[in-house]
Amino acid sequence: MNSHLHEPKEELDKRLARFEDSCRQKGLRVTQQRREIFRTVAQSSAHPSAESVFVAVRKKMPNVSLDTVYRTLASLEEMDLLMRVGLSSKARFDGDLRPHCHFVCTRCGEVYDIFPQPGEAPLPLPGGAREMGEVRQVNVQLRGICKKCQATK
Amino acid sequence: MNSHLHEPKEELDKRLARFEDSCRQKGLRVTQQRREIFRTVAQSSAHPSAESVFVAVRKKMPNVSLDTVYRTLASLEEMDLLMRVGLSSKARFDGDLRPHCHFVCTRCGEVYDIFPQPGEAPLPLPGGAREMGEVRQVNVQLRGICKKCQATK
DNA sequence: TTTTTTGCAAATACTTTGCATAACG
DNA sequence: CGTTATGCAAAGTATTTGCAAAAAA
């Protein structure tokens, strides 16, 4: 899975402890599968897909099923123990090419535009960007709960 | 489709002209379907999905098919006439919660981390963000062609 | 007229769900 | 022991592809 530790062992233990705390706090049981799936994502720097996690976890737990991986990744995201890269499920398109950011509501899925306010400076490219390759597009996504959903409780 | 013009008519005409130029430049034919699909996305501010575009276009062209919409949206993205919100196809996960950006290679799909360089200031939240709702996560994605793919030509 | 594109239908990829059994607390 | 989570199988979305007919240049 092209993964390597990005932290020493004690650090991983700390994260595993945090994982267990989060589970208990949410009333979720600390199962072998959840622990192994969490450990796998926590140790990888390859931004794995559900399938990759599945393959990796299977090496230690040959009976784990893909749907458990999906369910667990969703729980871990819910507990803020990992994050999802990009937007999931279906693709959405934007015909407005002017620089702007998106606010994505994680509850209703709605996407709102945030245009720069008058006089606001454009976001600078991060310093390390050039080394990665040729940047053609910048996509800034803020995720949270939109006003409308907050009102609905 | 909850769309409204975000520009006057002359502006749209200019964009349609640019669309036709881009097609010719790429050797793609300017078909009724492509024109209508482009116009639909260009006029919408709703970040439509392929399905939404399909429904909207069908009102003017009852025989258009969903796969043509998919194919056309891909071409339009290729020509930089629209952009895709978030990442398409499959979900990917990141267990590293430290603030960092992602470089996504649009050719090979690989995702690379960009961590802030020593002394680099964190990116400021855009001014308009607060009005949208409660921001829980910031996701900065740079898209382009990675070094490895550039080398492969 | 020649080549590209379309629409149809079918295939594929990704993700989710219902249900009986197994595992946690 | 009571309840939650798992694995299996099957269903549900989202997207892609092969091919004959239609449209663009």
C-alpha cells in the first residue's frame, strides 16, 4: 500500500488511545476491525481508497469484509479521526472560472460559493507547491454545517 | 435546476464564442449537444451534478442521453471550460490531521501532501466564510500534473 | 464524403443495506 | 446477557464503454 510511518511508535499509541476514547465517548464498541482499520489509515501516507484499506487490513485479518471497511471509515470520519480527500459520491461541476472558494455543507451536501470580498488578497500558493509539479488549478473547500441546516437543528 | 445568470447576456455570448474556439482548437466538433451542455453549466450557479445537467438539457433537447452529458462534461473539463468540484470517482482518506494541502495529479490521480514550510503562515479563512455556516474543516487542493507524469510526457 | 459524435443498451465501478450470527462490554 | 457490529449477499448509485446510425466539416 506504499505506506510508511510518519511518526514514532509512541505517537501511534497515543493516536490509538485517542481512537479508543472517541469510540467510548460515542458509545461505539472498540472492535478488532475498527482498531485495525484505524491503525492502517493512521499509518499510511498514501491517501488510500476504501479498497486499498481493505486489501491492507485483510493481510492481518483475512476475514474482514469490504462493507465493514466502508462503515468503519464513515464512523472514523464522523469522529474526526480521519478526513476524506475531496468530495465523495457524485461529481459536481462549476462553470464559473473566477477564483473563488466553496463552502460544502456536510449535512445536506449543498455547495455555496465564497467570492473574495472587496480588497481581499487572493490566497497565496503554499511554498511547497512548485516542487510537486505544475499547478493548473486551486480548489479551496471549506466544510461544515450551513446556516440552513443549523436552523433545522 | 435552481440556476440563475451570474452575468449579462453579452458575457454569455463571449463564453460561447470561447467554447467554440476551444473546440476547433482541439479538433472537436461544435455539436448542438455540446453547445447546450456548455450553456447550461455556464449559466448555472448551482454546481450541478451530471444528472442535473442532463435533466436541464433535456428540457431543450428531449433526446439527449446521459452518457453524452458525461462525455461532454469530461471534454469541457479537459478544455478548461469548467471545473469539477472536489475529487471525482472514488473516495480517498487521510489519517493525518495536521493542517496541510493536497496536490492532486489530474493525469495519474496520485495525491501528494504539501506541508507548510518552516515559518510559513497558515492560509487565512476567506472573509465570506463565516456567513455561510460553521466551518469545521479546510481542504486546499492544488490540481495539476505531477513531476513524475511530466517526465513520462 | 469522411470522420466524429450521438443514443442506446449493457457493463463496470463504487458504495450502501437487510439480515442472521458473532463479538463486545 | 443484552446490544452492537460483522460478514455475506444482494441492491443501489454513479459512471463508462461498444457499436450502429446520425450529424458535422
